[in-house]
Amino acid sequence: MFFKDIEGKHQLKTVLIKSVDTGRIPHAQLFLSREGAGGLPVALALASYIMCENRLPNDSCGTCSHCRKSHKYIHPDIHYSFPVVRQGDKKRESTTSDDFLPKWRTILDQNPFMGKSDWFDFINEHNSTPNINTKECVDIMHKLNMKAYESDKKILIMWLPEYLGNEGNRLLKLIEEPTDNTFIILVSENQEQILQTILSRCQLIKIPPFTNADIVNYLGNNMNISSEKAEQIAHLADGNLNLAMAISNNQQADYSHLIISWLRVAYKSDPLEINQWIKEVDGLNKEEQKSFLEYGLHFFRQFNFRLLTHSDNIHLTQSEKEVAKNMEKVIDINKAEVICMIINELVEYIPRNINLKIALYADTLKIGKILKNQIPVT
């Protein structure tokens, strides 16, 4: 991974590059990043830059033997740890990240900006809970205490250390006193779920979300999306590049039509019409369903902003603004906020494999009662 492959974040890149060039790399760093904000790609780019033999002013060279391997995620001195589930006939307590390295390399080649739901879907996680187990921690200590194979440095990139749980205590001494030229990079999306004893031993680096301009540039340069469409997607994505790419891949879907038809069938509360609408949503794949619900959140947030400010200076298309204007007749800010909460719960259901059809049916009836003032929302 190159730094140049990550849009924006110029100040962050400068700080990280300077730490390597001056030989002041923290022995343990915690990258705190929202999903889709680039925490993992930044860690991958930093690892490549640390290992590079012929560093360029602002990036790894990409041609030395270390770069050729690090960019393919096969460098023997760059170790990866991430949450996994039981594989094949192995017991869960015997399964580690090493068993999933081929899949790890494949998905990083496809999308290093992935979210945890993308990874869990990719490894067919359904019923078991992913985690980083005891054997994984023991293996990490063994790897980092051994002599480096090809470089004079060793690097551990642990993605989502919040899945360590109390097993993180096993790594405290390693994190506090690693062997010479050993660098540990933890990439987290939830600081509150990490042991305080680990946090206190790491230098915290917050990864800012992508700006709308970053997302527009990335979609235009890498996915050939028009600037007008890219701007709409950027507003929907709210700094999440992974979500922006998912929306772009499903950009032909008429999510505004789905939202309006949802409100219509909810208000009528006719079981046959509700089931027909649910069939349309059920025909979407999981990413499309998530994109639709994320669009719904975006639409209602902008609708609320319009109600509060009495302004049309909102991130909606002209046709969506007309719809929002007409909706004011039946939906006030209190109703909109409750509907947002309902949609947000549905978004959380997607990666948890809850029966979406049943949830949609129940929530459609609930929204209908809200619209008809049959449920108090104040």
C-alpha cells in the first residue's frame, strides 16, 4: 500500500513519514479510525514505508525487494492479526489469523478500505462470534521475539484490537517492552472496547474521516464517477470511503423512490402492499440493502436540518428537496427523529444476519402508526 493511494490526510502522512525519516517511530501506536476512514490503509502504507530500502521523499519506492513483498502483504517480517472464526475441522481455540492469510491478502487487494462487516462476510462468519484468541496472542509473542527474516525490523499490524477482550493482557509486556526494531501498530474503530492497560502503553493517533473532496477525487479517479454524482455520494457517505464505494457500485438503484414508496405503504398499512415493497428490498443484495438504509438516514437527517433552519441549503438533489417540502405536511421533526432511530436499528441488523423481512414488516407498521399519530413521539 502506498501513501499516495490514500486520498487527503496530508498532515497525518507528513507526521508519520517524518517519524520514520528521523528514526523516531513509536514502538507501539494505536490508530483510532472510524470505519471507512482509512485506518488500516494508513497502517499498511506506514509498514511499507518503514521496510522500504529506497524511500522516496513522501512514499515507499515500490520496486525494492521489501516493497514488492509488503505491497503484496507477503513480507515475512510484517505480521498481521485480526478477528477470525473457527475454520474447517479446527477448534476455535486452535484457529488464528495465519489460517486466514490467503483470504486476508485477497480482500486487501480488492478493498483495503473495507469495514469489519465486509471481512466477516468474506470469511463466512454467520453464527460464531469473531475474536482474537489466546493462541493468537501466544503466536504473536513468539513471532516478535524471533529474529527478523529479511529485514532488520519487525512489524505487527493488528486490525480491530477491540476483539482481543481480556486476552489483551497477555500482550502488555510485549507492547510496553518490544524487542529492538519491533513496531506494533493497532488499528481500532472503538477505543472504549480496548483495555485501558493497552491504551496507556500506545501512542494514540486519530485518523480523521475523509473529506467530501477526498471522496469525490477518489471516486472520480478510481471509479470513473462523474463529479456531480460523486458529490451526492460523498454527502451520503459522511467521511466513509468504504460506504461511498459501495454506494457507487449500486448507483443505479433508485433509493429515493424506495424511501417514498416505503412511507406511502407504511401510511396505508395494507399488508399486501407492505409485503410487495419488502420483496423489492429483499431482492437487493446485502450491500445494496445497507446503502438504501444509509440513504434513508441521510435523507431524514437533511429533512430535519431543513425543518430546523427553514433553508433549502441542504445536501439533497432538487427532486429530493421537492419531496422533502411535501413531506412537511405529515412529518414533523419529532416524527423524523423517531424514524431515523428505526432506520438506524435496521442498519445494525444487516451484518448480524437478523431476518430483515420480519424486521421491515414490523417497522413499516410502526412507521405507519407514527405518521397517523397513533404512537406518541414527543
